[in-house]
Amino acid sequence: MGDREAGGAVVARKAGANEVLRIKGLRRSFGELHVLRDVNLSLRSGQICAVTGPNGAGKTTLLRCVAGTIKPDAGEIVLLGHAVDEADPRTRAAVASVLDDVDFFPDLSVAEHLELTAYLHATPDPVEVVEEMLTALSLEGARDQVPPTLSSGQRRRLALASCFVRPRRLLVLDEPEQRLDALGKQWLTEQLGREKKQGAAVLMASHDPELVDAVADVRLAIGE
Amino acid sequence: MSELTVPSVRDLRQALRHNRRAHSDRTLGDLLTDVYLLAFLVVLYGGAGAYSLRRHLSQPLPAPEGTEASRAWLIVALLVALGAVAWRGLRLVGPLVTTPAVQAWIISSPISRRDWLITPLWWLSVIAGAAGAVVGAAAAWAGLTPQFALAALAGAGAGVVLAALAVRSQADSRVRTRRFTVADGVLAGTVVLVGAAVADATARVRLPFPPVPAFVAALVGVAAAAVAVRLAIQGLVRLDRTALAGGAQVAGAAMSAAVMLDPALLSGVVAASRWRRMGRVHSGHWLPGPPAWVLIQADLRRQWRRRADLFIWAALILLPYAVAVFAPPAVGSARIIAAFVATDRLAGGLRMVVRTPALRRALGGTDASLHWSHLAVPAIGLAVWWAATLPAGGVPAAPVVSALLALGVLGAVYRTATRKPMSYDGGIADSPFGPVPVNLLRQTVRGPDVVAVLVLIGLFTSHLGG
């Protein structure tokens, strides 16, 4: 487990070797509202960082900065040695994310979506991987459904599945436990454990203390 | 236990109006100002419109020699197509739409549903009748009949019939789940009719147009309207919450799209509603290959599933041929505009990718590679469409100019599809016509501006190269 520093910033120790993500002096404001102040973080391969804090503390803002969907006011975010840029294909190849802007083609089925993602990221045995993921996330019954017909829970599971059917160096997950039932949460905990073993880094915001306790190596408390 | 008295709709409306007034801080002065402004606009624009209409009606559209019957058939085909499109539009929004508060009143209270809904039904019939009258008069002006008043009356009747039957259909839960409707069949039939009329004009096979007296059409229209309204009134009691709420979302989105000048606000809701109705599709695998190849396969498959767009693309092939019968000098311009509209129907994938950052992140690659991959299907569609409409004429004789125009159309489609969500910042510029929101205007015309330039180029170069 990493050490917590004053002001909500955490630096994972032994950074440098296998470093996937480095955040240094990150600041982000919305008008007069200072959401993120001097956030520092180093995340290595196989580490999971849980971002915790009350609603409105800036967890999602931090995740969106890391995914490159919003630009920070100051500071740097370095992913595998290069500055994060959402439009950079290297960033898109390395980062699999589930943020609050999740969306799908309305006219492709669940299975087609997953297979498309797998093919585009050159996943070995894409059909097999997709079948496994459909079973693991209890989406077999919805494999031929188009996204507008899915329940909010199913949409969440499809978004998560999209991250796990493709190669990734960093997973950025905004409250991944949201809308998952007990079995789904159990699967998520196990899957995140597997991610660690396989060497992916995970940055996730969560309100679920059980999940955080079970998987997090580093905690970044924001706004507490 | 005392007996409950159900208030009449009239009493309830009065009570609600009274409460609204009590909570409103709108003064009589505000009301009179609004009425004055409205009256001013109606007189100004209505007067100009009426003057312009009278001028046009006094000068019927000249027809090329010997094409009167073909023109009449084409007008009928266009009227039928317009009716089918209007039907689909009406059914998409309801056509009877109520606010959630009204839904609560008529579903959850013992108030008479029929009495409450009959007022919006009358308003709907009046509006549909007025719209139908305009269409009828326009058809008469285009050459269908010299009797404008009777044509307008027949059109009004047809408008009321459509609206009233749409209300009756709204009340029928069996109709809601159908994938293909009568309107789809009518639209397909229209295409055949246009094709026949064009073939008639081109091959000079004279198909005589039956001489139906205008007063008979008007009489049938009025009688049918009366029967249809009666059927609609009978169906009002069966309108449930699903029927009333279903279209309210679409109507709200249409209003937002019009106010915010952003058609995507409506198209997203319509697409989601269509796919919710569709529910499931037959999943297939992708053929392995480079990312661009897989994306093109996905775009093709999505296109195949959006058959309505494909149908419109194909139906528009007939348009330049129809214009060649009506007004030969306008074929070139009509062809460019129709090519743009037809190809734009195939650019749904591009629009989706441009507007959805989450999809771009999930699909990977560069923005440019995603854009190009999703432009392949529209480009192929345009090439086929352009080739299929060459015999209609109006093409610049120089092949290079023709090819450049086609490329320009593709550019216009790309420009339209890559329009970012509307931004409402930006300054207002003073002009002789009043203040103009420059940034808003620039975003709204992104795409069609290129089409306008292409039309001008087409007009200037039509005589080049022989």
C-alpha cells in the first residue's frame, strides 16, 4: 500500500521502474472553483490506485484528465513516457476507460461491439475472448441486443467488457461498481485482481470501501 | 360515505387556468405586448407570404411541350410521398402529445379522457387541414388543376384524414410494435409511380391521366375527413400512458432541435426510439483484417440495418429524372442538392464517431483514420448515385468538372457530418437586416455552404467542354 500525504496527494513508493502513469503538480479549476490542487501520483505496472472522496471532490475530473478528455490547468500527466493526449493513438492503445460519457453505436449488437473493439486493438482470438467476456459478465442473453434496449446495469457491464476484451496498460474506471449486482461486484473484484497479476495499472474512483480494501495498493483521497 | 363528484373537464381546465394565473407575475401590459408582436409578425410575414402566393398562383408553372400527363402523374406521386412522410412524422410524435401533468390527470383520475383530449384533437385537425390546403393549392399551381379553391379544399380534407387516422392508430397498441407500416409500403409505391412517370416522359409512352373533376376530389376529401375525425374521437378513450408519452419525448427533442438549431438533438432521440423498437439484431462476426477494413465492414452492416436511409438514397436517384420532366434547366442544381442529401443519409457512422469521444477512445487509432474509414461507405454510395443519375442530364460536359463536383459533394457531406455540437458563444454582428449571430450562422450552414458554391459552379460551367 502506498503512503498518504497531507493535502490528499499520494506518491506510490518505488516509482520509476515499470512506471505506467506519472501525475505531477496537477491543477484543475472550473471558474473560481479549484477542484484539483497539486495532485501527484506515480502508478506502476500491476498497481491499483483507488481515488476516494465525497461527491463533487474532483475524482471524475482527475480521471478525465488522465484519460485526456479534459486538459489540466497546470501540471503534467505522463503515460508510458509521453504526455497524455486523448487524440494520440498511443494513448488510445494504452488506456481502456469507463467514464461518465460512455456510448455505443446504437445499431450494433452487444457481441458485435465487443468483437469490433477486440479486432481494432488486435486482440488475439477475438471471438473466443468476447464469448468468455459475455459469459463472465452475464451478457450472453443480451448478445444480440442493441445498446438502446439495454438496462443501465447491462450498459455498465458492456462498457466494462469493452475494456477487458482489448489489450491495455492502464485502466481508468469511474465508479466501476456502479449499477452492478452482488455477483457483478464479486466478478469485478476478481477481474481487477487478475489485471494486477497481468501487469496492468488501474486508476479507479470508487465509493465502495469493500472493493477498495480488496484491490487497492494505493489510495488517493481527494477533498477529504 | 359521501358520494364523489367527478369535475367536468371544463371546470378542471378553468380551475387550472385560475391557479396558473394566480402564480404568474405576467402583467396585462406583458400580455398586450406579446399580442402586439405576434400580430405584427403575422401581418408582416403573412401579408408578404400571401402576396407572393397570389403572384405565383397567377402564373402557373410552365410545362415543357407534351409532358402534361407525366407531370400530373409526378405531382400525384409527390403528393402520395408527402402524405406517407407526413403520416410517419405524425406517428413518430404521437400525434396527440400531452405534458406529463396532463397524462397524470387523464390516466390517474376519473376525469373524462375523451373530453380532455378532444380539444387537442380539434387543434390538430385545424393545423393539419391548413397544411393540407396549402399543399393542395401548390399542387394546383404546379399544373394538376386550374381550380385552386377546390384543390385546397381537397388538400385540407386529406390533411385532416391523415391527422385523425394517425390519432386512431396511436390508440391501437398492436400497431406500435410493427416494424413496417402501411406508410413504408406507400413510400415504396411512390417510388414506383415516380419511376413510371419518368419512364413515361422519357420513352414517350403516353399513360393518360384520368380526368377527375376537382369538385369530386374536394367532396371526397371533406366526407373522408368527417368520417376520420369521428373514428379518431371514438379512439380517444383507448389512448393510454404509453401512447401519450411515447411521442412526447420526440416532440420535446424536435422543439429543442428547432430552438437550438441542432438537428442532432432530434435525430439521436429518433434513432434510439427506432432501435428500442427493433430490440435485437442477428449478430455476425467480422472478417479479420486491418482496422480500416473492420471499420468499413461495421459501417456497411450498420448501413444495411438502416434500410430507411438506404431507401431514401435509392429513391433520390429518381429526383433528377423527375426534375428533367418538370423543369429541365434546373436538373444540374437539383442533382447536386439531391446527391448531397442522398449521401448524407449514409454518413451516420461518421457523425456518430465525430460526436462521441468515448467511441473514439474505445475504437483506437487516430481521429483522421476513424474519419476516413467512416467516409468510405458514403464515398462509394455517392459514386454509384452519381453514375446512376448521369443520364438525367444537367451534367457539365467536361468530365473533370463533373468529377470535381462529385468530390465537392463528398466534401460537403464530410463537412456536415464533422460538425461539432453547437456552441452558442460568439458575437452578434449588425447588418442591414438586424443583428446576426455570426458564429451560430457559421455552424448552421457548415456543409450546405459548400453545396451552394457547387450549385453556382455547376451553373457557370454547364456549357463548358461541349
